[in-house]
Amino acid sequence: RFIQMEDEIAGIAATIGGSIAGRKALTATSGPGFSLKQENLGFAYIAEIPIVVVDVMRGGPSTGLPTRTAQQDVMQARWGTHGDHGTICYAPSSVQECYEIAIKAFNAAERYRQPVLILSDEIIGHMREKVVPPAIKPEDLVERKRPTDIPEKFVPYRPDPKDDLPCMASFGDGYTWHITGLTHNDWGFPTNNSDEIEKMMKRLMRKIDRFRDDIVEYETVLTDDADVLVLAYGSVARTSQRAVHEARTRGIKAGFFRPITLWPFPDKELEKLARKVKTIIVPELNCGQMVLEVERAVHGKAKVVAQNLVNGELFKPEDILSVIEEVA
């Protein structure tokens, strides 16, 4: 069901309300709307409300470049709302993957009881491609854990000792629970107790760290013998792969790495590759955002070269190929 709200703030507020009522809910926007959604996004993080938020990135700041492409919201996806919290963020690079990642995003939101982000961009958003819907079985879809206690014994934020994740009741199911944007105890009521504050904050971070290996996704192409590695995501991944294959025809040992989850970032996997390659090129449609995460991950084991484009256009394969040839 589609509901048109009056603005971006109302859109995410209604999405949160729909989830609390027991529905799987999604809201979509672009950069300026993503900025407006940040306060309620933070509320969903601390209240542990499973929702999906799609940001089809365009140029900024402010109104910026409507209908022109960019990848300038990467760090906003991780740090846009104030306070510490774990983040799950996917970056599709095709229309097919948009379909598949939407399913994964809902599954992750329901499983880990938190918002999940999808960062697309204008190129992907306006692209038309053949989509083959995957065969989906009921067991492929994750439903949130429901309380097994009777309503009188329900403790809404008490984590299950098996996975450290609380169950979630829906409004209208007969369970009463308090929802707040304040730091709260297991009962959902605001607290100033230092031990309870620390317990809640560490659990919010731990539930992503603990399942990091289950969440992280990435793709590699021709990396076994690569000397030069191109790391790209979203629409830039497509032109980057073309450039890598062309470099191979010219005798350059180039490889490709695509983080499908921008957060958690596949840092351990990239660090292993960094031990073998000499240079990592990071083409991005921004002034250099994901390259900072790449530099953190590789720990100086390989040279990292940023390639940035911020004019509303997409890289051409030859643009990336020229940098590959330069560093090879």
C-alpha cells in the first residue's frame, strides 16, 4: 500500500508508525529529504523500530542538482543523525539488485530490529533494465520476533540471551509498551541510571558488530593476481568493471572490488586484498568520502588513489582506465 504524506518528515514518521503497528514499512527520498528525515531516523535507531529508508542520491548541498547524479550522501548515511548507533546500508548497482536488496533490507531490519538504509543514485533511479524477480519462499522472508510472554510479563527491550536482540510487539496485539526517544531501560522508560545508559548504548552497537559477518556483502572480479584494484559502488561500479576488463586486454593486472554493504564496510575482506595489490583506486561521484573508509581499512598496506567527479555526470570507462594505466 502506498500512502502520500505531506512532506519528508511526515513520510518517515508515518513509516515508523506503520512498523510499530506491525507492518513492514519503507520511505524513499533523495538528499534534501534524507536530511529532513534524520531526526526521526535517530528516533527509530534508539527505539529500535525496523524500517527501510531509500535515498536516491543527487548532487548537493541543499537543493543542489535535482535530476543529476552524485554519491554525496555516503557519510550522511553513517553519521547523519546524532549519537552512536550501528548502521546497515546497502548500495545497489543495477535495477535487478534494487529489487533483491529491498528484500534483504527488510529482512535485516526485521531481524536486527533497526532502520536499514539503501543508497541508490540518480543513474540507477532512472535506469530501465530487465528484472527477473527471484523465486521467494516464505522461509526466505524474515519476520520480527514476537513476544512469547503474556502481556502482563512483557518487557519490551529485554534482549534475548541467545542473540542479544529484543522481541517486538505490535500495537493492537494486546501488549502495552512505552516508546521514547530518550535513553531508556528494558521497560522502555527514560532513565538517568549510568549503568542502564551504558547497557543500552553498547547493545545498540553490539547487535551490528556481533552479526557483522552475516550482514557484510561484497563482490570481487579478477582479484587473484591483481596489482591494481578498483573499488567502486553504485552506478560507478558498472563503468569501473568495464575499465578493469579493458585494462586486462592491455596487459594490466587490474581487479575490481565492490562493497554492496557500505556499512558495515567489508574492511577485513579489503585488508586481505590490500596485502597483495600495489594500488587501490577509488572512483566516486563526490569529493572523497568512501576513500576515507578504504584508507582506514587497508592500514597503509597499499597506496590509495582517490578519483572524484562532482559535475553531475557519470564516469566514463576511459576516465577510470586512464588512472589505472597511470598507476600500473
